[in-house]
Amino acid sequence: MNRFTKAAIVGLALATTAAPLAAQAQNRGDRQERRDDRRDYRQDRRDDRQDYRRERRDDRRDWRQGDYDNRQDYRQDRRDDRRDYRAERRDDRRDYRSDRRWERGSRDWWRGRSDFRDYRGARNGYWYAPNYGYYRVEPRYYGYRWQRGGYLPSAYRGYYVRDPYVYNLRPAPRGYRYVHAGNDIVLIAIASGLIASVLYDVF
């Protein structure tokens, strides 16, 4: 057997042996790649599930916080509404009291009115005039019974009735004024103090 034939046989043998080895190595590399791909896929799936759970938790937390905030806002609105309602009720009662008018035989009609805010009942030696307060009078006029045709002293003519409507009085005629005189209201001539009429025991 010559040298060329030996070389050909050796080459053929090597080629026959190397091809399966190469194919085996290729198969081993393919399996490794597939394992790596499956590992990467599983890892991606785990990451996706974790992200999804995290987003669900965040969504639930945001929803709970939003629901809590809504309840807080609702309660605050309810409190504000009740506060406004009470304030309106107080204002209504105050307006009602301030709009109350004198009623014959009613001893407490004046309570709550702003023009009587300083009134603390009768005081010996003093008269009280709504919107003016207490002022001293001569002893002979304390408890005096005014009569039509008499005269109101000039010292007491300045305590005008600011709102005759409160006492169910018609507007005073020209040249006359309603004046507080103790518990009474007298209609006097401005120039002379002549008493034209008397409304007794107003408060």
C-alpha cells in the first residue's frame, strides 16, 4: 500500500470520526441554547407576574386611599353642611327675634331684640329707652302716669322711637314725634311737648 493510499484512508477515517463529533457538539449547543431560552422565558414570566401583582397592590392601595379620601371629604362636607344649617337657624332665630313686634299683654316680646340688649329690668330712679339705655329721671316722674293733653318735660323729649312699626304705631303726623317715656310711648308735639296720645306699658 503506497503512501497516498494510507493518507487517504487516514483522512477518510478522520472525516468519518469528526462529523459525528461536530454534530454531537452542535446538538449539545442547541440544547444549551434551548435551556437558556426556557430559563429566560420563565424569568420573564416571573418578572411579569411580579410586576402585575405589584401594580395590582398599587391599584388597590390607590383605590383604598381614594375611597378613604372620598369618605373624609364626604364627612367634612356633612360637617360643613350641618354647621351652615345651624348658623342659618341661629340667624333665622335672631332675625325672628329682631323682627318681633310689641304685643299687648305679652311681657317678654322684647327678648332677643338688639335694641333691648342692655335692658335688665326696672331700676329705681331710672328709665330705659330702647337703643339709648338707662337714664336718670326726677323722682316725681318715676312711675308717672302720662295723660293726653299734658306735657312731657323738655329733658326727656330726645329719646325718639326709631321704629314705630315695632310698636304697631302709624307714622307720626307732621310736627309730632313718638318718644319713650319710662315704659310708655307718648306722641308729642315737637315744638311744645304737648302729649297727643299715650301707649302704656310697652315693656
